[in-house]
Amino acid sequence: MANQLLADGSFHVLLGARSSEKGQAAVAELQSRNLPGTVELLHLDVADEHSVIAAAKLVEEKHGR
């Protein structure tokens, strides 16, 4: 899904991942494709309420929504 959104070129993708290491690897792999969109890692564990709240707060602070 992230690849398709990045290929469109008009999207900034927030890639959620529980593992920072695996998330960084996924971001690096997507960036290596030189797609026109942008991607950033968002640490997120949907099974952890505190993680979800922290991610939502970070997104609102950085992106305004």
C-alpha cells in the first residue's frame, strides 16, 4: 500500500511499525525505490493504547491533524 501511495507522488506516508529497526528498514527500502512521494516512520503498536495515543499526539503536532 505504501509503495502505491508513494508512486502517486502526491502523498506523504506515515509508516507505522512496532519495531523501530524493522520500520527503519522498510522506510529505507521504500526510499531506495526513488518514488516521488515521501515516507517517514511512526512508532506505533496498535495493541498498546499508550502507543496509539502517543502516535496520534505526534502526528497532530507534526502534521496538524
